Amino acid sequence: MNGHAVHMRRMIVRSFRHRGLRQLYENNSSRLMKQDLAERVRGILAALAMAETMEGFTRGAAPGWRVHRLSGERRNEWSVSVSGNWRITFEERNGAIERVNLEDYH
């Protein structure tokens, strides 16, 4: 070590499409979302906020999250499985997480 502090840059969660996710992330309030999903969603959002890169997030993700990039028209989006048909989707741009959404894909 050369005596300099190592500063680790984390990805910034910049915007939300789902109001309930924004409330959970900013105020720890789950009142605008399905209660049975709240704890798992809280863990996924925390892992995203702590990650330094998408590669780090995917490497550290729980196996059940099934993190993957979507395809076709949504190829710029990532998906993380929450429970059943529910998933969190978002875009990663220049180290920032944007347009975070909670959706039922069936």
C-alpha cells in the first residue's frame, strides 16, 4: 500500500419507473408495492446500490435472481427475478442504474 485511500465508486441508482420501488429505495417504505415481494426487492435494490459495476452485480447475485440482459427491443435492459412472474428491470448507462421497474411479465 502506498498510503493512499482506495476509493471504490459505486453505481448510482438514478431513476425509477415504478413509484413503489422509488419509495422503498428512498424512504424504506413498502406501502406502494406488493408486500410479499418487499423483502426480496429490498435485497436486490441494496445489492444494486452497493455494486461497483454490472459485472460485479451479476457475479455477486443470488442464483435465484437469474440476472440477465433482455433481448430484442429491450436489449439495453437487465432483468432480475423477484418471485414467480415478478421481475425488476432496469438500464445501466455509464455506471448508473436508470428506469428501475417492477413488472409482471406474464
